[in-house]
Amino acid sequence: IMRIDTDSDNGVSTSDAQADVTIEGITFENGNNSSGNGGGLYVKTREANITLTNNTFSGNQAQNGGGAFAYSGSGNVTLTNNTFSGNEAQRYGGGVYAYSGSGNINLTNNTFSGNQAQYGGGALAYSDSGKINLTNNTFSNNTAQYDGGGVYVNLYADQATADIYNNIFWRNTANADGDDLYVDNDSNENDTASEVNLYNNSFSGYTDFARGESEYLYITLVQPGKYIHKGNIYGNPLFVNPDAGNFRLQAGSPCIDKGNNEAPGLPQTDKDGNPRIVGNAVDIGAYEFQGGG
């Protein structure tokens, strides 16, 4: 287990509390276990940015953040091109628990499969007053004991925002609400919704996008001007071989050319490093179909 804590009051490290942390190209797998936070990786900083790129988290366990726990008080937490599979959290965030108080949380081109937790089987993203950006991720076969089988998004204050673009949610399950996606946008308890923008995502089955309350999608508070949805679809995305962890798209997938080119933080390349837009529009999910069979 890797532990990095730049909070100088903690005693783990007395280094610069504003030092950015970047973890790239490391595999955390096979039975890393924490009784606290972060089964494979624990990163905490007071003000700095945290960046996780091209890492693999597989078969790890923890109380929160089975694969990884990334916490920044006011910096950005950015996860790009990572693989989270078969991780387990006893409470929050089976694959990852990502927190930022006032900075941005950016999840792009990641795959989450076979992870489990009480809340947020694949991932849990929590923001006090910043922005949560979920762009071109794939969530498949993740499980929550309660809410948010694929991902649980928690927006604490009404100035917080969630931009959810071009993600695939497929065959995730939750015993309570939101098999694919659960958004808690009224946790401030003042009956004022935080803003949720839901564009060009693919869900497992029939979803009532207007109400924001159905088996696969659950948004706790829908208010005019605070919830906007467009271009979302549902159905089988036609992965190449999901049982073997291959979430690339087959020819004929309904996700091809169905994404939104204006997605926040849309990268130039997909999870394989291939061009991100092939055709008229970006594909939905972590991989861009490159043509051929």
C-alpha cells in the first residue's frame, strides 16, 4: 500500500503542504488491504493537486476507497486513463473515493469494473463547493449495497456542480437507488439543488431522464434550471469482451459517434492513446472506435 500525506499536522510527513502529487504507471493489486482509507493508494493533501494517470488498481480492499483514496482540501483531484477492477470498500467508493473541498474532481478515460461498496460501487466523488467532471468513463458490473452501483456523486453545497458527459454505465447494480448513477445534489438540506448537467451518456436500460428518478438514474432533487439533460441513451453498448476486461466498442455499437464534442476536459486521445474523435462526433465511453471489425 502506498501512503502519501502532505498535511503537516498529521505527522506522517512534514513536507510542503502545497506540494502537488502525481502517481503514474503503477499497478496496485492482489490483496492490498487497509482498515482505514485507500486499499491500494492513499493520498491526502490540504491545498495541492492530485493526479493519477495510467495506473491499475485491482483486488484491493479498504473501509473507503477500495482501490484508491484521493483527498484534497482545495486542490484538484484528476484521474485519467486508470483501470479499477475487483476492488472493495466496506463503505464508500469501491474503486475510488475522490474528494475535493473547493477544487475540481476530474475523471476522464477511466474504466471501473467489478468493484463494490455500500455507496458508489465503482466510484464515489464528493465535492463541497467545487465541480465534479465525469467525462468518457466506462462503468460496468459494479455493485453497491445501497446507492450508486456505478458511481455515487455527492454535491454538498448548492454552488457545487456536476458535469457528466459521454460515460457508459452498463449492468451496474444497487440494492437501493441508482443502479448506474446516483447524484445527491440536495445534501445541503436547504431544499436548493446543486447543478447537474447530464449529456450524451449511455445507461443500462430504460431511463426517465426528465424525472431523474428511475432504476438506473437517481437524482435526489430536480429543479428548473438546475438539471439539464440531453443526448442520453440506453441499451447494450456492445463491448468487445467485457468478461475479459475489454471495454472497447464493437462495430455497430450505439455509442459510436453519439458523444458530445463540447464535454468539459475532453482529451485529445482515448484510454488506448488513439485519437479521441474519429468520425463526426466523439464516442461514448473510455475507448474511441477506430474503425474496422
